[in-house]
Amino acid sequence: MSGPLHQFEIQQVASIPFMGFDIAVTNQAITMLVSLTIMSALLILGSRQRAMVPGRLQSFVEMTYEFVEDMIKGTAGRAGLKFMPLIMSVFLFVAVCNVVGMVPGAYTSTSQLFVTALMAFGIFAFVIAIGFWKHGLEFLGMFVPAGTPWWLYWLIIPLELISFFARPFTLTVRLVANMVAGHILLKIFAGFAVMMTASAVDAPFVMYGGFFAVVGLIAAFIWTGKKSMLWAALAVLGALGVIAVFSGGMGIIATFMPSMFIFVITILEVFVALLQAYIFTILTCVYLNDALHMH
């Protein structure tokens, strides 16, 4: 089994000759293109019909739009709504890249410092440009909070400058650190689960397939809302329990416990992936609010 850091290695998949140069196609580039495709397809398909009674996909897109809209209104005010396309794109791109990185064999693009730094510094430069465009040289006044005595300028201004220019670095490192740490933890415990499951020679093969069938039925119940899927999952789980009794108690313990533990950690990691997309976006809105309204 490869080490936990092997999943973050950038590997060249193909090479495209262009004007005397070889453009490397890497696993990172492919994953980012897949994420962009999924994001675009989600928005296009979800907003194509515009039905009065929306389906699940249209409802999901509308809820996502309203979620980002409320986020902007709560932090940057209505003046920030003119930047809705940018904020929406940032949120969806980070969220989709994080979730796609959870697929086995896929690459987590947001685990690379260069990717997150490019987004963070791009947003930071955009915020500075908006600040000077709206306020001119008065934008520099944000480094001197209102009511600050003149004799404290020598201390307040450097602190404000450090705090301001540290924003893109913290925005970069926060996302990378959380994605890398979560994937390393998942990889380590997955290795333990594989070793424990491999030692269960008395566990019948149907137990493995049955476990994934239960997970799939639960996912189908969450997506469709049909109770029949949930009852089917419970029925399969009960059947697996009966099989485990006849195959010996160690079969179900060795098969289900490690896999169930990985399943729980995976759900937690998906939650963290979506949470980091929210944090990245909300901080973008906060920085935009400073550029629009100062302090």
C-alpha cells in the first residue's frame, strides 16, 4: 500500500505538443476540468427548464443560489450582489473540487498550494482594485480605524497592514491544510481497515457486497426521499445479520466495523469539504465588504 502522501503527487498523464512546446496534462488538470464540467452542467441543467414547480435538480440549484445570495447580503450588503457571479463561481468551484477529490482515484485539486494561492491572491487583488475604484485614495484610510489617536498611528498602521496583507496567506493555508489533513487521516484509517478486513478469512464475500448495497440504498433514499429505499436497506442489513450468525460472529465484526468506521469518516470529510468551501466564500465576502464600506 502506498503512503498517505502519495495521493498528493502530481503525475503527468499525457503531453500535448503546441508551437514547439509540450503541454503536460496532469491528474490535477484533469480533475479540475472534470470539476468545471460538473459545475457548469449542474448550473445549465438545473436552470434550463425554470419550471414553476421545480424538480430536485432545479431546487438544488435555486437553493444554492439563495444560499450564496443570503451570504453576500449578510456580509457585504446589497451592494455586494453585483459581484454575485464571482462569489457563486468561487463557492461552487471550491465545493465541487473538494467533493470530487473524495472520489476514489480522483485528485484533490484544492490540496495543492499553488491552486488555492492563485485563487486567494486573485481575490485579494480584486478586492484591492474594488476598494480603490470605489473610494480612491481614501481606501488607504481603512488602515487607520476611526477614533484612533494620532500618537498611536505608529503602532496601529503597521498592525493593520500586517493583518490586511496576511489575508491571502491565511485563505490559502486554511483550505490546503484542512483538505490535506482530512485526506491523510482517511488514508491512514483506510489502510487499517484494509488490513483488518484482509485478516477476516471467515467473512463471506456476500458480506462485502451487502455492505455497499446498504450504503447505496441509503444514498438513494437521501436523494429520492422514497421510504422503500430505506426499508430495502434495513432488509438487506437484517439479511446480512442472519448470514453473519451462520458464518460465525467474527465475520461481521471483521467485515463491517472497519468499513463502517471509514464510512463515518468519509461523511465527516465530505462535511469538512463543504464547510471549507463555505468558509473560503464567506471570507471572500467579508473582504469584499471592507472594500465596499471600509470600517
